[in-house]
Amino acid sequence: MHNFKHYICIYYKFKTCKCFLKLNTCPRHHFNGEAQVKDFIHTLLHYGGYNEMADILVNLTSLATEMGRLVSEGYVLTVLAPNDEAMAKLTTDQLSEPGAPEQIMYYHIIPEYQTEESMYNSVRRFGKVKYETLRFPHKVAAKEADGSVKFGSGDRSAYLFDPDIYTDGRISVQGIDGVLFPEEEEETVKKPSGSVKKVVQTRRGKLLEVACRMLGAIGKDSYISKC
């Protein structure tokens, strides 16, 4: 039976380790994930135009904590960060539903390390690319448009707006000009009418619960946490 890190590396093709089925394991990596998460949040605050995103990450302490845990274990993440103008279009109702803020954030986190160059090269080569997200099983679609990378479709699409805000080899932050939603939810999302006023607290460990659900879907066990 494969362990958690082996499954994640194979399923998502993480760049931090090479995995082989016959070895039944991945090399262990230990990084200061908590410090790296704090560093990229600090970078967002000082970059300008991403205060709302940074505030949500600060308030959703469990999300930041679990992101740090994953990075400490050697995994890599790409954050698609909506700018303040995009976040201001979210309504209070969209953020007041139980679990809504973290679900929005999960959909903006890709369990791969991507930069502007790698994403643009992919959409140029393949036309349309679908990235896995931590909001399993939903994916984010990307394609080339107007010489840039465009995520999503229709009214809920977003362009790569501020590329490579933060890139340290394990966490990549790419600024976008819209908030993304899974395609099947687009029709139920109300038109924006207000700004972000309130962040709902989430319970600790939710990020790993998402990973546990992914493992359960294929009958695998986790050796990192109790699922």
C-alpha cells in the first residue's frame, strides 16, 4: 500500500520529488513551510493590491497552517491570488455561507509548482489545460488569450494579471484579476453587489481533510493524519 506522499506525488506530478510505483515511497523533504507561507503573505501585503487575499489567509489560520504543513513535508503549491478589485466584487452572501471562504481559497490553490512561463508555455502548446485544485475534484481550466493566460470561462474568468509575485521553488503566487468558481457553480453565483466585509472562521485541519477525501476516493490510506 502506498503512503500519502507517494500518492500525492504520483497523482499530481509534484516537482519536488520523483516517485516510482515499485519503490512504494518518496524521498523525504523537510522545509520550514510555516515560514514560507508567512513570507508569501508578507510579500502580498507589500506588493500592493492584494490586501484582501492576504487578510483572508491571515484570518483563515487553519488554511495557512495546513499549507505550511504540506510545504514542510516537501509538497509544492501555486496560489492564484485574486487582486483587491476582484475580491471587492464578492458579495457578503457569497462569503457568509458556512465554509465559503475556505472553499473559494481551495479552488485557487494548485498542487503543482507553476510560474508565468510554465503556464503560458502549456497553454500555447496544448491550447487548453486543466489544473487540479485543492477543492477536489474541481479543476481550473486555462487557455491562451490576448497574449496571456486566461483562467475559467464566461463572466467568471480571470487573466494572469501580476505574474510571479512570489516564487521560491516551493510556493508560487500568481496574481489574477478575477475570483474563480467551478463551472457548475457559475449559474448559481449571484451577481456581485458588495465588497468583502467579513471572513468566516474555519475549523483547523480542513486542508488535510480534503486530501483524505481524495485518498478515500481511490481506497488509499494516509500516513500523515488520521482520516
